[in-house]
Amino acid sequence: MENAEQLLVIILSSTLTVFLIVSIIAVVYIIKLVKIVQRISAKAEALTDKAEAVGEFMQHAAGPILMGKVVAGISDHFFSRKSKRK
């Protein structure tokens, strides 16, 4: 039985060694992937913050821009009537 036990120990230890090496390599790649995902999420968060700032700016600028269009339309209307009278 001694040979069978030694053979079983050799097979199990070699399997464990292979499993540990594969596990270590997988953990290293998973850590790299997590870091990449963190960088991507940080960039996406910065992009959404910028988009939100642009949206707020457009929301606040919409009133003055609309008022400017109204004033421009009124001035065009009055200036075009004066030129027709002359």
C-alpha cells in the first residue's frame, strides 16, 4: 500500500500546485481588470458631471437667449417697417 499512497500524494500535490498557479494568475488578471474598470467608471463619472454642468448652463441660458431672440425679432420688425415707409 505504500506505493499507492505515495502515488496518490504525488498526484494530489501536483494537481494542487497546478491549481494554485492557475489561481494566482487568475487573481492577478482579475485585479488588473478591476483597476481598468475603476478607471473607466471614474472617466464616465467625470463625463456625466460635465454633461450635467452643460445641461444646467443651457437651462439657465435658455431664458436670456429666448429674450434675445424676441428682442431681435421685434427690432427686425420695426426696422423693416421703417424702410418700407421711406
